[in-house]
Amino acid sequence: MQLTSSHPRTRPISAGHLRAFEAVARHLNFRAAAEELSLTQSAVSRQIQALEDEVGTALFLRHTRAVEMTSAGTQLLRAAGSALERIDAAVRQIRQSAGRKSVAITTWASFASMWLIPRLEAFQREHPDIDIRIDASDVAVDLSTADVDLALRYAVPQAMPAGAIRLFGEQLTPVASPWLLKTHRIATLDDLAKVTLIEAGDAHRTRHLEWLTWQRWLENFSTAGAARSGSKVKTKLSPQRWLYFNYAHQIVQAALTGQGVALARLPLVAESLASGDLVEPLPQMRLDSPLVYWLVVAPRSVQRPEVKAFSDWLQQQAAATREAVGDVPDPDTVDHID
């Protein structure tokens, strides 16, 4: 069957017949599709006919004992099949969460895995009736339109909106596995040339993130460090080798397994340092970073009790981190702090 018209249709098709179309396309059998949908075979046939009328061309070739999809049918199935799957998944989630309290958080992957997730069990023990959904992405979402309640962000103060809550600041410090330090003594800048150095591979290409590089750290400490250690002033690091990763949790994992010395973000490795899994070989050479960790609450979610409970808990956890790393914020850069 070929439906033709001198004026191609432009209005969107109705979605009501897509279920029948998807079922027939999957089974390539009208009877099996009808049984799955709890309809009569003639009802399914009428729905497919109506859909073909709307599309303007045949979607199936009907043979005596078989059904075959046309190229148009295959093209429509690629779009309709994935769309129906997404709709079904959304409906399942809505049904599961109906009547339940939940909090949706957006943050980036390294912060979620290194700081937030290890602490979540404590919140869940205190609030077993609140569901938590974490969306870990490097793309900052718009809280005025996205389906999230809280954002945990990493930025300089001037980049944050009014009302953003400062969680803690940041210092950068070399860290290494105690096993690596048993074979490679690191007490001066010169000693760093004997080991592999680990850093963020894309930090040099991103404004502000250059603070995460060994070169920036060296420029700050080369003169002062050399004066304390008696070594020559260095302006460039030439280690045994370099090891680059895109994410902070990958950098720290490499350091934990003894693959080199990492320039780590102190708030994210404070617990590993406290447990002895990592060691800070040059504790006198911590570099203050302009980047800060923030909490932003979506305006429409501020009044919800479960969001307030999670926000308060986050700020309590942040206070413990500030104490652990000795973070004393500059009051001139703080909108709010607990």
C-alpha cells in the first residue's frame, strides 16, 4: 500500500496508535500483538491503518502468512521504540515515588564518589523515609528548570548566585601511598623528580582549574621551598614520568595504589590522610586555591521539609570537613555559612 498526496502532511501524528505499531513491529504478527495488548486482531489492524493514514505511507507489507516492515516503518520504529521505553521508565519511577519523600541532587562525579556517597549512609539512618537521587554530571544544570532540588558545585565565589551556601574552601597538597614513600623519600622539591607525578590532564585548558596543576604549585613554592631545604630554585618539574587523568577520583585512586605522587584537593582526601591510606609528604607546602565548594538550593524546593533536612545535614558534614582541614574562610567572600 502506498499513500500519496500532492501536499505532504505537516501536523504531528497522534500518539495513541504507537503502542499497537510497536507491538506489531516487534512480533511481525498482528495476532501476537493483539494478544499482548489484550485487543482483537481487527482492532490492532484498524489502529495500524489509522497510523499509516496519518503518516502518509505504508508501515508494513501484509503477506498471506507474514508481515514485513517497510523502510518507513523501520525508521518510525527507531524513534517510537526508544521513546516508548523512556516513557515507560518515567512512569515506573513516578509510580514508585508517588507519595514518598525524595531529594534530587546534582553534582560532579568525583565529588559524589569521594565526598558525598561515603557519608550518605549516616543520613539514611537518620531519615529512612527520604529517597535520595544523585545525578552526577560535569554539566551544570539550571535549577530553575531541571528536576533537581540541590546542586553541589565547585567554583570561584564570583561565579556563584546570591544565596549560595559556602561548604568549604580548598588547599592543594602532594599525597602518596605509604608504600611508595617507603622506597622513595620525599622531603624536598628535588625529590619529586625521582617519582611519577599525577595530575589532571585537562586542567591547563580550563580557567581556574590551572590551580590543580603541579606547575602552579611549583611556582608558588619553588623559592620558599628551596630556601627551607637548601636546594636550588626550580621553575619547572621534570619527574621520572607524568600520569594524567580527567577526574579527581581517578587521580587519588592512582595515588592510593602507589602509582605516583598526586597533587590532591585536601577536602577530598582528608579521610584518606586521617586513616593513613595516603600520606602528605610535604605538609608545610599546602597551596590555597581560589576554588570553593558550594551548596545551592533550587528556589521551588526551599520550603520542602525533606530538602531542608538534607541541606542541614550537608552543612553539618561540611563543618566537620572544615575542621578536619583547618579551613577558615574569608568572611568577605561568604554569602552564608553555618
